[in-house]
Amino acid sequence: MENITASELAGFGVGTLLFCATIAAPKIDALISASQRSSLGMCKRCGDLKMIACSKCKGVGLIKDGPLSFSLGDESFQSLGGRQAKVGSISCTRCQAKGHMCCPDCSKSP
Ligand SMILES: [Zn+2]
Ligand SMILES: [Zn+2]
């Protein structure tokens, strides 16, 4: 083991760390291209999660209240003091406040 220098050991350690960091990176999903997904039989759109983030609320499930948001006829919300809470956020109606919805690609194919 004497022929392995300290710098080689250090380099090996750094390399291992970098490798581990790459594996654990949350952006690993981005490394899997759409073509790879389809070749793996995965949905190109959602990666087989069967759901996609809601584009209206950006996956949050809530929308910052706006003038148009209150013309949805949600009377129960208004009866809960919605008028006073007008400046706030309301549940997203597109995704039922879940922040995600069924993947259209998955739902149309069996
Ligand atoms: Zn939504
Ligand atoms: Zn899908």
C-alpha cells in the first residue's frame, strides 16, 4: 500500500464523493431523457408517476387570489369569511388543490 500516495488517496476520495453526489442529486431525473423513458416503457410526460404538476398553480395547490378567481361560485368559501380573506390564496380548481393531476398521456393509453 506504500505505493499509493496521499494525493492519490485524496483524489480517490473526492472522486467517490462526486460520484455519490451525482447519484443522490435530485436532478437525476433530468438525466433520463424522454427517449430513454420511452425505451424503458415509461411515460414521457410524467416518468410513470401517472401524474403531472398542475400548470395552473404550479404544483402548489393554491392560487393567489385574483379578481377572476372569485367568480367561480364557491359560495361555501365566501360564507367562511371569504370576503375578508379576499387577499390570500384559494384552492386551485383545476387540480382540486392537490397540486397535481392525472397525466393526460397515461390516462388516454391503457
Ligand atoms: Zn392546480
Ligand atoms: Zn404519464
